[in-house]
Amino acid sequence: MTSAPAPLLRATDVATVFRTPRGAMRAVDGVSLSLARGETLGIVGESGSGKSVLGRTLMGLITDGPGTSVTGSVLLGGKDVHALSPAGRRALWGTEVAMVFQDPMTSLNPVKKIGRHLSESVRLHLGLSRAASRERAVELLRQVGIPEPARRARQYPHELSGGMRQRVVIAMALACGPRLLIADEPTTALDVTVQKQILDLLQSLGEELEMATILISHDLGTIAGRTDRVAVMYAGRLVEHARTTEVFDNPEHPYSRALIASIPHLGLPPHTLLPAIEGRPPNLLNPPPGCRFAPRCRLATDLCTAQPPALTARAGDDTGGAVACHHPLGAAKEATV
């Protein structure tokens, strides 16, 4: 009997704390997750839930420093990202893990031509000659669907549309064939047609290259149709994770259910008010002692406000799904049967 292959990424009890004049802010607080090769994981949650900070921590962009503290372990291909030297982490970037950020203009140098953005990376990591790196740059632009790639390689970022700039950023991330791609809101500020093109591109390239992907988004519709598993974050903590169909069809955490209920549907009459989550997320400088969602949860009890819930297996889920709730919805359903 052969054992299951080790996951490409395994994060265990990861916490990222920012030191501020007002105190320590736990932006990510004890998150554990894993990702297999070729798998797509969606990370969802409200703004400020810690999604982007988690992505940067997993990649090693946020590390221990004068204003930050990172604990826990992040194993990428068996290597502990945060145990490596700065040079060791830089060696991983591009070849093992790459990231697509929200705003392509902040990832592109406005005075550097598109081709140079790509050729510098492949020359550094792959050791290609100047001529070979230029050819590789043009091929990468063609791979991500940019028309006239040779001409576009000679242009500056401001000469491209927002969708093309995002494709360039994706080409930069894929230049050296990473095994893991972290896409942080990759379609922000793009119109819906371009959004679909970008998401189709990421999906097709992931399948073609057998690349694992972490898709960070607040757009639940995008996550529902593009991922294998979903992790729901709230106030820095993981509150539920499972297969995508399980989370959307049978959410067990009240927060997950509230998020899904807020998705608009084409069948709703015009001007229908969508259900909103009352209240606001807690202050991470002084979070509540129990479940952080308890002040906004209609099912909260004294236990919820006093004791933080641990991640436990979802009811009837034998695929590794878990939920952090004292009164999970699945258990409530079983009790009424």
C-alpha cells in the first residue's frame, strides 16, 4: 500500500503579529492549512480578515523583524520558508513560489519596458543569455494571450490596458515555472469581461503546468467556480475549510452561511435587499476573548463569548473539512432530525 504524497505546502499554526504604538495586532492568528500539487485553494473573508497578510506570510514576504513577529511553520516542498536566510527565501521566489498582486501598476516599474521586466527574472533564476531571455519574454507574453507580443515587449506599462498589465504580471509570476502561485485579488478594478479572461487564464495555466494555486478573493462567485477547496477567514482566524461544494452547499459556520447568503442571484426581483451581517469585525488590537464572530452571531451563547472554539471535523465530512464553532450548523441539523 503506497502512502499519500506529501503536500506541496503545509502551514502549521501560523501567526503574524504587527507591533504598533497602540499594541500588538494579530493579523493572522494560528492558521493551519495544506495544499497538494495541482490543487486550487480559495481564501475568502471580509476586508481586513487577514487574507492578504496570510498570503504574504506563506510566501515569506513577511518575516520576523523590528515591527513584526511571525511564528509557526510554513513548509514549501519540504523546506521551512521562515527558517531560511533572506538569500534562501529569495531563491524560492520565482522558481518555487510566485505571487500575483492586486494592482499591476504597483508591481511594474513605470520606466522599465515590459520585456525587461520578464527577461531580468529568467536571466537571474534560469541563467539564460541576454538573447535567450528576450525570446523567453516574448514567448511568455504570447503564453498569457497578449497580442503582438514582440511589440508589447518594447512598450512601457502605461502603454498597456489594465487587463494587459495584469497579464504581464501573471507572465512575470510564471516566468520561472513556480510550483505554487498565490493570486491576491488578481481581477481587482478590471471589468467583468477581462476578469473572466484573467481567471480562465490562471485556471488553464494551472492545469497545463500542474501548478498549485491559492486564490485570495472577496468575490464568492469567483471562488465557487474556480477552486477545489475553500478556507474562510474571519478576524485573522480560520473559521471553516472544506471542499468548495461542501462549503457552498452546506456551510457549517454561521459566518460562512452569512457570506454565502449575501451573494446576489439573477433570479431575485429588482431592488431586492440582500441579507447583511450586522455589526462590524472586532478590533484586532483588542479582540474578544471567545469566538471573534460571537458579537455578530445570532446563535452565540455564553460559551461562545468566553471560550474560543477549536477547529473540529465537519459533520459527516470524511475529506478533512473542519469548522471552528461551538454550535456548528451541521450539528444543529442533525439534532433536529
